[in-house]
Amino acid sequence: MILATVGAGIGTITGYVLAYKTNIGIQISMFLTELLPANSVNHTQLLFSSQILLFAAAGLGTSWGLTLAGAFGQKRRYLISSVIAMIGYCLGWFVLQLITPSRTGEGIVALILIAVSFLTLGLGLRSHHLVHVLVAGFGTATAFAASVTLLQISPVSFLLNRAPEWSDLPLFAVFFIFLGISASFWLGISNYLVTPWLKFLGWR
């Protein structure tokens, strides 16, 4: 969990700087605005789609942290795990644009399910891949849903912020760090509790 936290934090900070404090973010935003159909998502939102860099970097950092830790006996495939995690986080970002704001809760759940599922698949776990994906994905989504319900705080308000300031960086960091910690926790549950029982029951 410690390395996942560090990785997610570093990735979030790096992605934030690239997305909002450099010309790279503007270029990515213009590229996506021209690439995607005008009616696929809200055009105004796409003008600020440099945010996808933030999500990609957060996914990259989290996957590197989990891969470096090697706590689940996985193959340490840094490049593969990084690419797959980045794809998952970016795809989750895109789905969030499609679903939110009309269905805020569903958007966050979809983002988490997609991001964590791809993150898990890319780690190179040695067996029971579907089990790990289901436990980590739904476990993390449930944890987020419970937190939002109890605290009455929705991360959508800053995740879709079109012009974030430096003061918003801690919010992004907390979100992605909590996502990494929760995914790591549920992967531990799956790896050390669920799969041993499945093996005991004969599912190899």
C-alpha cells in the first residue's frame, strides 16, 4: 500500500503539472477535440480534455507502485502494466465524461470499475485473473460509494473542474491515492483470502 500511495501521489502531481501548467495539456486538448465527433461528448468539456493526462499519469504511477512492491507474487512487467493501467484510467475518464453530470454516482462507479479492472489485469497476476478483477473492482467501487454516502462529498465536483488551481491539487491527490490504496487492499483480500479458498475448493 505504501508504494501504491507514493506512486499514485507522484503520478498525480506529475500529471497535474503536465495537464494544466504546460503546453502539452493544450496540445492534447486540441487533438482530442478534433479527433472525437462533436456529438460524442460535450464539446465544452473536450476543450479541457487535457485532464486525461492527469488520469494517465495517476494510472502510471499507481501501477508502478504496485508492480515495484510485488506483494501479490505477480510478474514485474513495468511497461505492460503501465500501458494497460494508463489505458484503463483514460478510458475511465472518457466514460466519466459520457455519464456525468446527469448520473453522477454511476459515473464515479464506472470510472473506478474500469480503472481498477485494467490496473489489475496489467499487474501480471499468476492465476484467477477474473476473480482478482471482480474483487478489486467491485470492492473499490463499493468503498468509494460508501465514502461518498457517509461523507456526503462527491469527487465529481473537482474531477470535472475545467480550470483547477494549485489549491485543487490535494483533492486530486487524495482521490487517486485513495483509489490506489483501496485497489491494493482489495487485491490483497483477493490474493490472500479469496483465491486460496477457491484453490482449496478445486478451482485452480
